[in-house]
Amino acid sequence: MSLLQTEGLSRRVSPQRWLFRGLNVSVAPGEQLALRGASGVGKSSLLNLMAGLDQPDEGRVLFKDKNLAQMSQTERLVLRRTAFGFVFQAFHLMPHLNALQNVMVPCLLAGVPFAQARARAEHLLGALGLSEVSEAFPAVLSGGEQQRVALARALVHQPEVVLADEPTGNLDPETAHQALDLLCRTCREQGTALVMVTHSVEAAARLDRTFVLTG
Ligand SMILES: Nc1ncnc2c1ncn2[C@@H]1O[C@H](COP(=O)(O)OP(=O)(O)OP(=O)(O)O)[C@@H](O)[C@H]1O
Ligand SMILES: [Mg+2]
């Protein structure tokens, strides 16, 4: 069974320009899929569609055989809050919350008790080498630190699938290696599926399968 799947998915960004047409991509429960392709080919757009954050021009996206477009807005919202974790290419941390609070948000939205949310967030921040900056606000964090906070936030509520857009793109090779290790290991431990955009062939090779998006 596939957990998340696209069927004949197409996205058009102008009357003359289709980013992709008739795309069939799927990820099974717990599977780790790398998504590669040249810059501008539509990887981030595909992730947005898979998350139900955007509407396809053709085709559909199914989560456990349910068409995202046929869910109510509330159903989609609840699904995203509970079953999905995101690492956006531009992080999108909340500027008025410190690192720890940012990581706790998905747990609190999913109804995890405060103390447990805090413990999980502290654990993940520690594993990513961020204990010392857990009280810092995003504005004073480096790009790589923000990226690792975003990574912890995507994992903390133990979602069924993590959609990660170049989650190690701003990290030096050593930190990138560690962050990717943590991402893959945590997903395996939690049985979380992973769809990860990456330009790195080495990073892609560590996952179960690679899908190359071509223009
Ligand atoms: N809503 C939109 N309206 C018009 N153009 C769009 C829209 N969304 C995306 N595009 C265009 O579609 C193309 C694909 O963008 P996207 O961000 O998905 O690429 P990407 O593969 O993630 O690239 P990168 O590797 O640089 O992150 C870009 O040329 C972008 O400008
Ligand atoms: Mg992108």
C-alpha cells in the first residue's frame, strides 16, 4: 500500500508553461524517497502539492487512498497537523518564538501534553547539537542552526510522513552528515516515511529510492 501518492499529477504555472504533467510518485509507509532534479524543475512545487498546500491542474494526490482535494479544509488541516512534518526550503520558523518553542508547536497543535512536548523537543534539539541555543530566537540563529531547528520541528510530533525540501542545503558537510543521519534514523525509528528533495547524489543514495524530476 502506498501512504502518499500522486496520480497523473500536473502543475501549470502559466498558460504556456507546464512544470510537469502526468506525474506518478508514491511513497510507502516508512519508505525513504529522494527527489532530485535541476533547479526550477518543480521539486518544491511538487512537495506543496503532496502536502495539499496547492491544488493540481490535473490529477490528484492520495493520502491512504483518500484524495486530498476531496477532503474538507478542516480535514486537510488536521491531516497536515498530525500526519505530516515539513522542512521548508526557507525554514519558515516563527520569529516571535525561540528555538525550543518553535520545535514544540507541532506537538502542542497535535494535543501532546506540554511537558511531553517539551521533553521531545529538548531531546531532538540536543541530538542536533542545539541545546545551547534552545532559548534563542530565529533572528539570531545562523542559517544552519535555523535549518536544524526546522528539522527538529518536522520530526517532533512523530508524523507519518516528513516532506523535506533540501533539509541539509545550508549545512557544512560534517553537520549535514549528522543532520541527515538523525533525519533518516528518527524516521526509521518512528516508522515515518520521508520524501526529501536533495541535489546531493550521496545523500540520495542513503535513502531507499530516488525519483528524478525532469523538465
Ligand atoms: N505559483 C507560481 N506561479 C508562477 N510560477 C511559479 C509558481 N510556482 C512556481 N513557479 C515557477 O515554477 C518553477 C519551479 O519552481 P520550484 O520552486 O518548484 O523549483 P525547484 O525544483 O524547487 O527549484 P530549486 O531547486 O531551485 O529549489 C520556477 O521557475 C518558479 O518560478
Ligand atoms: Mg525548491
